[in-house]
Amino acid sequence: MKASFTKLILCLVPVFLSAGVVAWASYKYAEGQGGYRLGVDLSGGTILVYEVDPSKPLPENFKPEELAASLKRRIDPADLYNVTIRPVAGNPPRVEIVLPTGGRHQAQAEERAWQRLIQEATQQYSVEGADNPYGDVPQGQVKALEQKICTAKEFKDPDKIKEVSEFVRSHYAQGTDRRLLSREEVENIKNLIAQQGRLEFRILADTVDDREAIQAARDYLKDPKTAEELRRRAILGEPPPPPTAPGGKATFPVTLWGETADYSYSWVEVGKEEMYSLHLNSAALQNDPRLRQQVETARDKEAFEMPGGILLYCRTIPNPDRIPPRDRDLGKQYEYFVLTRNPERGKEVTGDYLTGARPGFDSRGRRTVDFTFNQDGANLFGELTGRNRPDKENGFKRHLAIILDGQVRSAPP
């Protein structure tokens, strides 16, 4: 009898454990938080098809499989969302991107999760006289909700802003175990694809040619009236607004070699490579007390000037959840932006004109990337560099910025 009872227990324990796991997975799936990792054929999804532009020359030895692999590394490197990217045979080449979005079930679960978040936010950060102060925030717009809370509660302290960010993220059902994509994430993926390899060349604003624009940018960042807008943009991950001339005009006159033209300006984030070149990385700042003091004094308050007369702005990242996981793991706390002079309309020098790129070396033996343009691109690039050539009389050199995916990766003089 005892042996039979032991065998019964041994049989029932795995059954009950399995039932518990299935029940837990069913609950998580019903709440839209994962549970079952269904394929797109069962869960529902979105299929995006991108075609290579046949009017643009393809690089030598182009392989659609390598393009698909590159997109996978950019969109879903850890395979958290089960995104499938595969090349499609044909001429011109195409890639098919399958995004598991969960169909109607996932949409309903997301809506319930969002409504719960709005209710919890209303209780935690109530606003006097308003029953539903955050109800007008579009579903899934986490950054917009964080900004709305901070504005409604008049939070200006970085610690309070970080607290709001952590509250929203922890109460919204978007944990690491969730495999189905929300509408916001689908749009983010589309934006990542659109930015893939976006290359542009610009001149950095300097205190010699762009004095008026630089002064306007300095005045805006120091003005207490603009502090709220700057905080809003920091939460959303947007760069500071471009400088404007008196009267609200978006352009400033710039004279180069006796020729005057009107230019607009924009702030562009400084990429990791250029941060190291400018010695703004943490290790370099620790070894340069003067520069560290300059950066810390200006951070979140005003712009500061670097050698060559270029203008930079440093700000604290109030909600680290909006930056890539790798940057969070590395402890990234600050962002740097540099003021750039926008090209005249129709004279933009972009990667659309490239016919090739290969590694090379400069006169000092340092590694470089050598670009080859088509005829139109060569003409535009020649005009850009010719009008901004060094001044041999006083030795002044202007900086040519190489901007990739919205970040300045290099800006040699």
C-alpha cells in the first residue's frame, strides 16, 4: 500500500506542476505579458516588405542575406521579440520583416494594461480638480505620459523626473518576458529601419562665421523661460530647439569668402566616437580637471565652447529607460549636442550620392573612411568643402561633421 501511494505521489506531482505552469502562462498571455511564445501564424502580426531602390547603385559583392542580418542586429539583437527578417528573391532585392504584434487579443490586452496604468498614475500623481488628468495621453505613448505627469505636478528636480519614469515603466506591462510588440514598438522599428545608414555631411557652427547664431543659441539655453521646454525635450529624447534670429526668423546671414547667404541651424547629438575625440568621455574628463569643471558648470544650464570655436550643450538624461539597454548598462548619464549649420535647400550632401566607401589612412597613419561620390555628389561636396576651406592667413579651420543616424560620428577640421 505504501509503495502504491509513493508511486501515486510521483505521478501527481509532475501533473500539478505542469498544470500550474500552464495556468501561469495562460494568465500572462491573457494579460498581454507573454506566457506563450506563439509564432506569428498563431499570435497575429505585421509583415513589412522593403525593396532596395533600383535607381541607386549597389555596393560591390552586395548580398541580401547580409542586409537582413544587419537589420536583425539593429532591430532585435537579443531576439527578445521573435522578429523574423529574411531576404526575398527577386530583382530588385527585397527583405521581409515579420513583427509578432498579437492581433486583436494583444490589442485588447494592451488597452487594458494602459487603462490600468492611467488609473494608477492618477492615484499616485493626482491633480486637484481633475478626475482624469492623464486620460488624453495616446495609448502606448510612455514618454508623453511621463512628460504629462512632470508638467502637471511641476516636477523639475531630476530625481523626481527619474521617479516618474521608473513608476510608469514598472506599472506598464512591457516586461522583458513579453514577446509581442505594441503599436508604439512597431513604429519605433519602422523609424529604426528608416534611419538605417542615414549619412550626412555638415559644417559645425563656429564663433568666427556663425557668431549671431551661436549667441542666439547661448541666450536661449540660459533663459529661465525656456527651462520647461528643455526639460520636456530631455524626457522625450529630443535635441534642444534651433536658434532663431530676432523676430522669430529661422535663418542667420553668414559670409564666407565674400559671399553672404542665409543659413538655419540645428543641434545634433554627439556620438561616442566624437566624444572620445573631444575628450568628453568619463575617463578623459577625470584626467582633465579644467574641462571637467567647465562641463559640470554648464551642464543643464548653458552651452559651452570647445577648441575651434564649436558650441556644445550637455544635459542630464532624466529617464534612462528611453536610451538603449547597452548604454544603460554602461552607466550613461549625460548627452552632448553640438550646433551645426544646416546646408542650403537643395545642397544637402547625403549618403544618397555615395557610390562606395572603404577603409583608408590619413597622412599621420590614422584609420579613415574614404568615400566615393557620383558626379552630383562630388559637385555638392566640392562646393561645401570649398566654401568652408581653411583660412591660410590666420590658420583657422572649420569642422566638417560626418553625421550617421542622427549622431556626429566625426568632425575633423
